[in-house]
Amino acid sequence: MAERSEEVKLLGMWASPFSRRIEIALTIKGVPYEFSEQDITNKSALLLQLNPVHKMIPVLVHHGKPISESLVILEYIDDTWQNNPILPQDPYEKAMARFWAKFIDEQICVAAMKVVGKTGEEKDAAVEATRDLLKFLEKELVGKDFFGGKNLGFVDIVATLIAFWVMRTEEIVGVKVVPVEIFPEIHRWVKNLLANDVIKKCIPPEDEHLRYIKDRMVKLIIKPA
Amino acid sequence: MTTGEVKLIGAWASPFVMRPRIALNLKSVPYEFLQETFGSKSELLLKSNPAHKKIPVLLHADKPVCESNIIVEYIDETWSSSGPSVLPSHPYDRAMARFWAAYIDEKWFVSLRSFPKAQGEEETKAALAQLEEANAILEKAFIDCSKGKPFFNGDNIGYLDIALGCFLGWLRVTELTGGHKLLDEAKTPSLSKWAERFCNDPAVKPVMPETAKLAEFAKKIFAKPHA
């Protein structure tokens, strides 16, 4: 089958925040793409061939060349399609956006995952640690509709991990990690996200998503160590 | 805006601090180097990087930029008209540079760091094998990225050269103290030759610490119990 070299293909997974953020970016840019749903429990030969180093989704394929790592892919998308910029133009603002994106993935995401499956004091400590990190983001949102200002930007896209994964799973995890009393700005920001057409289109449907997460958690917790 | 005083909070022995220093050298940007005392953190550092409390921090007209690779990109974009380009210009090449820089920090450097921590023969062998695997991956990455040129970035050193090259001092110290060759000319010939070229680059030489001085420093800090 002849492949047009301008074609964009995304290897992803419907419930993955890292995969969804790429879909958000491509949709903001109006770039048509072919989505290839991957089974991460049984990795395809294609995935292993296109991302031999990490063997993970998402992988973007453009002009036949694969790009991996969601933050790298987001920057590539912004570099390649100049309409509707995702990153700020000013070098200082850009550096700040990159800083917060890294902070979300390397600090907040890791801390939030540590809450899962814990009980008692350990759980409380994990929740406290996550909240301490979230307080930095809470401060960043003061006086802004989005992290990107008036419009959705790089940090908003990355932070959907918090809005639609960390916050959605609070009931399942059994604790309000991000209560509105401590994080009013973040809650306001989530409302703004939910009013945005691209976000509405690109996030996993809530019911299905919660069912999937519940299933996965049961499998992970019941699994013998 | 390129005007405004430039200061860098850091330490001579830190490979992460070396990254922005090399970039500032490439761009011929003068800066004040504010060295932290090992074992304590200055008020300025805590105020400038409250989220991580770590060096390096670049202060440009008193505005802080944190995270070494992010600082390097900031330097490249701010002083874009001086010196060579630190990031490649083509989007795909930029993506490759960023991809490999992330790999270096998340996988390669972690392997390097675990080597001196290994206890006993079994653990040492495993750590060495892990590092060798990572080196082999980077050897191939070098061939792909350099496309026959002397550096990852082509004719001149750039973002990815800096991201990896900053660790060469510590790599040499680990080789000395561990008694094992970690960057082997036989196994990774391209990378080994690149390492020599990198260390001799005029933007790198003034900020790459001497192995002996670094080894002495390592003895001092690893003698203390970890905080």
C-alpha cells in the first residue's frame, strides 16, 4: 500500500494521558492523523520496531520517521506546524512552560502514582507530598484562564494528566487528592478545560475511562507481589 | 531581549551546571558565576528555584531559569544571533536531540551513577552490563545524528553533545576509582573519538574539571554519609 509521506500516524492507547496529549496537540493544529490503537499488554511488532529504546506509546510517525516521548513529540508538532502555537514565543515564557511540563511529568505524576494502593499513614504522606507539588501549579494559575494565558497551551496539554487522570480517579483511590478548598484555581481551570471544544473531543469518555481504571487497579492490587 | 545581567548559580564539579556554562561560552555571553558551597544552599538558590532547590539556575535580568537542558535552550533562543546554533534547525533533528538528551538523563546517567554504588562482584557486573548496553545505544545514536560529522550536532558541538559530554569528567573519575573502562574504544569507537573532540572544544575546556581535582572532590563527598 503506497503511503503518502505527509501522512501522520499516531501509535497510542485510548486511556493513556501521554497518548491523549498528542491527540489534543494535533487537533489544535488541525492536522489529520491516522490513529493506531496499541495493546500495551501485548506490544505489536510495529511498536517495537518504531520505538526500540523505550517500547512505549505514544509514537508519532511523520514522513515515515518515528518520534517518541510525549514532550518531544509535542515540541516537534509545534516546530512543524506553525499555526495555533502551543508554546509561547517569548524565550523566557517558553522556558517556564518547559519547566512546568517537566515538573508535572517527573514530579507530580510520580508522586500521584505513589498514592495508589497505599493505606493509612503511608497514604497520607503520599497525598501530602502530591499536594505540596500541586501548590506550585495552583499559584501559576492565579489570574489566568489557562496555564497558557487566554488560550490552551503546552502546560495545559501536559496538565490534562492532572485534570482527567489524577482528579478523575480520586473516588477509586479513596481520597480527594485535589480538594477544591485547597486548590480553587485548579478546579476553576478544569471547568475552563471542560468548556473547550478540543478538550471535549480528545479526552477519554468518563464512564468508560473509570471502568477501565477500576479494572486495572483491581488487577494490579490483587496481583501477588 | 539580550540585555540584562547574566548570573549562573552553580558549582564547578556539577555536570548539570557545565551544560549552561558551555552554552554561554558558545554564545560568548559573559556571566557572573555564583558558586554554591557544597552541603548548603544559598538564600538566592532557594528563592530562585523553590520547586527543586537545585543548581544550575540561570538568572537573566534577575529572572530565574531552571533545569539544565531547559536553560541551554533558553540561551540558544535568547542569544540566537551570536555564535553557532546550539539546537539543530530541522524539526526532526531537534526531536532527535531532545529524545536522546532525555534518554541520557533518564537511562544512561542512571546506569553510570549505579556503577560506583554496586556492592560485590555480581552487582558490579550487572551495573557494567547495563552501562555497556546504554553506551551501545548511544554509539548508534551518534552515528545516526552526526551523519559523518564530528559531533552529534554536526560540525559544531550542540545541545546533545553538551547533554552527554558534561558527564565525561565524572565518567573518567568512575573509571579510575572502579578500575573498569567505561567508555571503551573497542566497543564504542565513534563515541570514544567524539569524547576526545568534545573535551578539546574551546567552549568546553575552560569548564571541564580536571580528572584529578574531581577525583579528590569525589573522595571527599562520598566519604560523608548521604543526606
